[in-house]
Amino acid sequence: MLKVPSASHAPSLSVLLGARCPSRVCLPPPAAAAAAAAAATQPSPAADAPRYELVVRQQPTRGRMCGFSIVKDRRIIDPPLVLQLVARDRDRTRVHGADFGANTLCHISLWSADRSVECGTVVNPRFKSHMRSKQHRAADSSVARSNKHCQTIIGSTMLPPQTLADLDGTPGNFFVFHDLSIRVQGFYTLKCELLELDSSGPFPRFRSLHTIFTSPIHMFPPKFFPGMLESTPLSKCFAKQGMPIHIRRDYACLQSERDIAIPAVSHTNVVHDSAYIIR
């Protein structure tokens, strides 16, 4: 026979609640809840860290294609590409004196003018003629097979930042790509990607921080190349600081140097030209 417990032996309400709600899941006191809410609203250290960006300070506009000749024939794009590395806070305000570290690099790749197709490699037109002339030699065929595709852009495509003085004397961090050449004619653009070497994992890897594109660059064939432009003030400023940038000296500067170095002579055997003077 089932025995119904009396009211004096029935468990109390506090005992039932304690069994259903253990102490480890009880609500925190008001002070702890307020502290947790304040910690959740505070920004994390990663959010407060400055964001690195690339700014195009000098835009290449044209150049002469360097082709596929075995002889070193470098035709530098003009003017050389110059990027500046800047840091900004959460409010997009520029941060001066930011420490970029030694693991920051900038990589350059070649893309089409509409930025839709990467043009990093091109078929070497000398490949077929080399294969026809050397097809009876297996060793030469293997060498030629490895040279079927070659890089479209030549030069230093990955550089660390350099600390240089700007035109106004303010120090800054710049990427100066002074030796870039393109093999084929056409319109191209340069993809500039800011990378940071991340060594936190088991294997080092590059992490992309920022990416920008330049304006289209017109690469001319040798017959229609209009010539190099006058060196920009930024190129002259960096060249004075030791950067290996080719500086074009115009006719006026060249003539003044000759007038200072060479004394006055007779003008009977002087041939005048718009670009140079032969004495």
C-alpha cells in the first residue's frame, strides 16, 4: 500500500530549488555582472592596433618593352613606382612614428588594365625556334622546355620599406621599385600587396594587410616609344639620399655643366642639335 508522506515530512521549497539550481549556475552578484559588461564593451588590443596601408606616391605612366633578348636589355618603367607605408587608427587618423617591424614587405605583380587577369607569365617566342634547332639533343630540349614560360615583369618585385626623407624633410617609410621592366607591349596595371610575415603558427606564412592597384601603364614597342620623361622631384629627392634611381639630366643642366668644365673655344666646328652639342 502506497504511503503518502505527511506535511511534516514533505521537502521544503528551498530544498527543491537547491536540487534543481546548483550553486555553479546561480546568477552572479550585481557587482560581478557590471564588471563583465564593462569588459565586454571595452575594445580589444587588436582593435586598438594601427592599420597599415599603402599610398601611391609616384605613379608609372609608360615604358619601353624590354623583349626576350638573351642580352641584358633593361628598359625601366618611367617614372619608377614609389609607395608609402602609413598607419591609421580606428578613426582613420594617420599615426606618426608607428613601428612597422622587420617582417613587413611589399610585393608587386602584373595585371591587365581592367585588373581582372594576372599577367605574371608569358610564352617565350624564342622557345619554338630553339626546339626546332635543338630537337635532336635531349639535354637541350629539357633546358628549352623549362624556358617555355618566363616572367613578364622583371626586377625586384618584393622589397622591405626604406626610411627616407620626404620632399618636405619629414621622415617616412617608402617602397621604391626602381628597376621594374615589362617584356611585352600593351596596357597593364601593378598590384601592390602589403605583406607581413606571421611566425606564430607551426609554419611561417605571409599575411596580407592591404592591397591597391596602380593606374594603367602603357608599354610601347621600341619603334613608337616617345622617350623617357623628365625626372620627378620625388625621384631626385630619393636619389640624393642614395637610392639607385636613374635621374635624367636635361639639356640645360648638361650645357651648364659643360660651360663650367670646358673653357670658351671657337665656334667654327660646332654642330648644333636640339638634343646635344658636338664640339
